[in-house]
Amino acid sequence: MNYDIVILGSGESGTGAALLARQQGLSVFVSDRGMIAEPFKSELIAAQIPFEEGQHTEEIIVNAGEIIKSPGIPEKVPMIQLLRQKGKTIMSEIEFAFRYKGDSKIVCITGSNGKTTTTSLTHAIFKQDGYDVSVVGNIGYSFARQIATQPTQWYVMEISSFQLDDIITFRPDIAVITNITPDHLDRYEYDFGQYAKAKFRISLNQGPTDYLILCKDDAASMQYMQDLKTNPKILYITMNEQLKGDGAYVSNDELVLRVNGEPVSISINELSLKGKHNQYNSMAAGISSRVAEIRDTSLRECLRTFTAIEHRMEYVASIRGVEFINDSKATNLNSVWYALESMTKPVVLIMGGIDKGNDYSTIEALVAEKVKAIVCLGLENKAIHDAFGNMVQMVDATTTEEAVRLAYDFAQKGDVVLLSPACASFDLFKNYEDRGEQFKTAVRAL
């Protein structure tokens, strides 16, 4: 049988796409080279969607009308190379779901850092104002599943460069690039330019009625915007100047958001999210909300009351004057830079995991200034030892409990133990959430 749609990968995005395809009356087949996780397998069986696991059957896949590729599958995989050679249409789940969004609107947020906080805050502001809105993408359900099961008028979406790599017509009404710093370079031939251009694909199909929000203080965003082939309305966020036109900026401890010439302001001291990096996140979420005509009262109220995200600079406990902070979501160096930059106390840093091509010199000055010891939590720590071995005390740990105990031994009253790994978690953990949960459990066991 030749299927209308074959989906490669069976995670949340693959299963969501399969459910949407079935709902739309398309014949669909799911193929996963690994084993399908039990909750997703049960859903496929319940929906009577055929699937295979532990293999890719070439004959079924190459004869499909269209292919939906999981964002976790690299371009260099032989099956993808074969499909490209045969001229098959390969798309991401968000591209497929976009076909069925109806007249709903999309706020789409990408970037190397801050996108999860910005997405969650934007969604919270929309909810505060009573909008019919859901949060999708890398938070919550996949875009396809949400459309299939509970469509809304607005979608606030966090997406990665991997998802943008395979869009064709996908077009957000409001697009945000928080910043662009080296991350996932292993997927882009260790070429930062390729990675930056992948981020800018968020604006690939935007027109003059759409908005693109960029950080004017981010050098890479400013450099690569020069290559824009489309003409959305561009709004900037910045801390370095008072913008004359529309956009968002901080001046005299006031965060100012201006759209269509009308400003809304709030004292940065009133923001519930603290730290310079969160002022950027608040500006990005705030200006997106102003574009969507959220009421000033709802916007201000949410900026004052929003609570931070789990595993991102999350306070865990204080033990005998030593503070423990869980920043497990910091899987790249720029996130660690922001975490260290916001520290006002001496830091014992727990870092390590699967290195994605990190250049540790980017945090060297902050480590020298703020870090008194490093505990390496990972199976391969040579790059971290090479970078900082001559600067601070360093030890290795192979379990979270050991890392927490060693860090606590280094710490004195008034210090902070900060889990901010700069690396992926898959050597010792299921994901960054698992790493963060294990860290919190180990701290509480102290």
C-alpha cells in the first residue's frame, strides 16, 4: 500500500502528526528506527494507525506521498539522503499542522536562549487577558496534536532550528528570535552561519502584515538579518538605547513597550522574573503581546506575578546558608553565561554532560570572577578540565548524589551551588528534566 503520509519518528511530534493525518482522512504510517515509547504506541493502536519500530522499511517510505520527519533525525541519516535523492517532499510536523490551522494566529518563538521562558510568559499574558490560546511546540503538546484534539484561536509556539529546517509554507503572524549563540553546531557541520540562517527561517514566508521581533543587542541577529528575503515589520528589543519608534527598551529602570506609537511601561523592580536575561525575555513577551492587542492591565499584571519555569534558574533550597539553584535547562554555554552573570555570591558550579562543540573561553572571565570550584557531572569531562583546570578547584562525579555532596563540601555559608551544565544530558540522564529532578532530590536528601 502507498500511504499519503509516512512519519519518521514516533515521539510527541510524530504521534501528534499521525493523529492529525488520520483525523483529516489521510492514510498514514509511522516508522521508527528505535522502539516506540509505550504511551505513544498505545495511542497509535487506539487510533488504528499502522506503525513499525526497530526498522525503516525502505519500500513503504520511498513510496509515500509525503514524508514528515521528526526534528531529532539529522539530515545525514542514510534514509533522509535517499529520500532527497528521489526528490520526495520532506516536511516538519509544524509545516504539516500549519495546513490545518484555519484562521487561527501564531506567535512563534525561537532562539538559542530564553525561548522557553519567553514562550511561557507570552502564553500566560494571553491567558490573563482571556484569549483562546494554547502553548505548543517544545512546551506542551505538539502543534499537530493540539489542532487535532483541541484547536484554539491563538497558538504560542516554542520551536527549534531543527523544526524550522523542514518548513515550506509555515508562516507565523508574530515571530521572535530571542538571540543566536553557538548551539547544536554538530547538526550544522560546526558552521555557525548555517545555524544562524536556520533560526531566520522563522521569517521565511512572512509578509508586510507580519511581525519579526529581534534583539538589537545580539550581534548575530543583527548580522544575519541583512540576508532577509522577506519584508515583515521588524520590532527591536534593546537595553542599549531609547528607541524612537515602536519596540521595547529599558531606560531609567523602566521597561517600555511601544506599538503603533502607544507606550506601556512598568518598573523593572516590579517584574516577577529577576535578572538581566529575564528583562530581555519580558521585553520579547511584552512586545509580542502588545502586537496582539493585549490590554495594558493584563500585561502589567502578568509581568508582576508570573512564576519562573522549572529547571531554569529554579531555587531549590538553602542548607546551612548554602543556596542550591537548578538550571538544568542550561544546555549551552550562553545559558551558563547568563546564569553566572546574574550571580551575586560565590559559586560552586556543577557542569558537564555531552559536549556539543562548546568553546569554553566564552565563559572564562565569568568563571574567573565568580566560580570557586567546579564539579564535573558527566562521562567525558576533558574539555572542561582543559578549559578551567588551572583556574579553579575541580573534581569529577558520576552520579547526581555524588556531585551534590562534593559541591556542598566545597561551599561555605553565603555560597551558591549552581547546576548549570552547558551540555546535553543524555550520557547519564533521560533528558534535562530528569537531570534537574535528580538534582533536586539529591539536594533535599542532604
